[in-house]
Amino acid sequence: MLWLGLILLVMAVLTALVCNWLIAHNAEGKCFSSVQQMPHRRVGVVLGTSPTYKNGMVNLFFTHRIEAAASLFFAGKVDYLLLSGDNNKREYNEPELMKEALMAKGVPERAIYLDYAGLRTLDSMVRAKEVFGQDSITVVSQRFHNERAIYLAEHVGLEVVAFDAEDVDGYHGTKVLLREYMARVKMFLDLLLGKGPKFLGERIEI
């Protein structure tokens, strides 16, 4: 039993490392951290997260994504921002919270579109193409998230580049990075099983 457990552990670690390498390698040359170097795209897809943690602390992942999205818009690197996040519960609405934060920074409402059914990164990418009619996008999130989003976007037929928001250090940053390894393995399982978004809906032209 000890040897069996050890073998299973090694296989799990190797699987996670291979999945991580495939996603990171595929994203090479497609992620940018400089606004000046970003190519122009009509639509930037900002991937959602909560502005605060459950304990009430500010979520810097959210703060930095909003700052990154606003900087792209004001630099003329995107014309519209599609805010894609979780609104699965009435009392929890990531797209609306992102919209409020961006408008507080001066982004006009006319440039903002909301995707209330971006429950997972896969959902956000599929819906950007099938519901919002995009063929080419800029993804906005932290680097680790952007790499996975690029793989998914290309899988569904989107031409994609990504802008890396500032990362987060410390306990919360480490926790999210560890969770990302599992998310990358799950992503390949979802693709293998042919999973799609939970919701599609009527076409919304940007």
C-alpha cells in the first residue's frame, strides 16, 4: 500500500508538471506586461474575481486586474472591455463589481459589456466567441491565469494575446498559484471530456 501510494503521488505530480509546462510553453510570446508593447484589439476580456476575500480583506488580484484593464483602455489598446465573471447567485455579481470599479477610474459605461455567465475561464472564452461574436481578443488577468486562458481561447478558435496584471505576493498569492496547478490538470480533463459552458444564450454584438 505504501508503494502504491508513492507511485500514485509521483504520477499525480508528474501529471501536474506536464500540464503546467504545456500551458506555459503555449503562452510564450503571447503575454505582455508593457502597455506600450501591446497590440491593439477591439475587445479586452477581463476575467473576474471578487474584490474582497471572505474575511473582508481587499483582493489585490481584483484591484490589479482593474488597473490593468483601465490602463489598456486609456492607452487605446482596446476599444471595449468585456467583463466576464460569476453571477451564479443573486447576491454575488463579479461583472457588476468590476464595472463599478472601472467606471470609478473613468472608463465610460458605453465601452463596457458584461458577461454574467463567466463561471469558469472555459465559459468566458467560449462565450466571448459564441455569444459576444469575437474572433480576436485581449485577455486581462494575472500571468498564471492568462496562460490558461490563452490555451482555452485557442482551443475554441479565438486569436488571442494577453496583458499581465500585476501579480500578488504573500499567503494569498501562494495559495492561488498552488490552486492553479490543479486547475490546469482539470482544464485538460474538461477538454478531454468535451465539457462546454454552463450557459450560452442569445447573441450580443459588441
